[in-house]
Amino acid sequence: MSLGDLQNLTILAVAQLGPEAVARQVRELLAQRVGREVAVPTIFVTLTRLEDQGLLKSVEGDHPERGGRRRRIFSVTEKGWAAVQATRAASERLWEGIAPQ
């Protein structure tokens, strides 16, 4: 499976955050580490689609947020790890033989 840029970055952000991988932290990490500002709805859609594809899974957190909603905490599945590794390998193969100009 080949991942798009935002999908790949989102899975890697979830992996980096570990048990703190909620949508807000994913968004903040992408902004801080990658310099990519992503709209809140885009993050939610991306996380949901990755979960629908079996690349992420989520559970409801123990404590409700303001307004009574519990946060969804995401983690990477085995299928998700395989997808980011395949994307990385494909990118590295394309870089082989390219000399800086």
C-alpha cells in the first residue's frame, strides 16, 4: 500500500506521540516538527480514514474533554507499520543514484 504525504506523516506522528496520540497533539506535532499547518477537520478526516483502512486503531480516553466528549486515542496497527515502511522503502529506492546538483 502506498501512502500519501499527509497519511504517512499522520501515522508517523501517531507513532511518535504514543499514548498521547489524540487529534490535537497530532496536529501540533505536524506543525512543530514538519512545519505543516493542517486544519482540524483535515486531521479528523485523515485519522478516521486511516482507521477505516486498518492502519490505525483508536480507543476512547478515560476522561471526557470539556463539553463531555471523550478523546479518541490513536495507535498504529501492524498494517499501518507495514504501510509506512513500504512508503519509506519506495522513497529510498527513488533517491538511489540521485546526485545533489
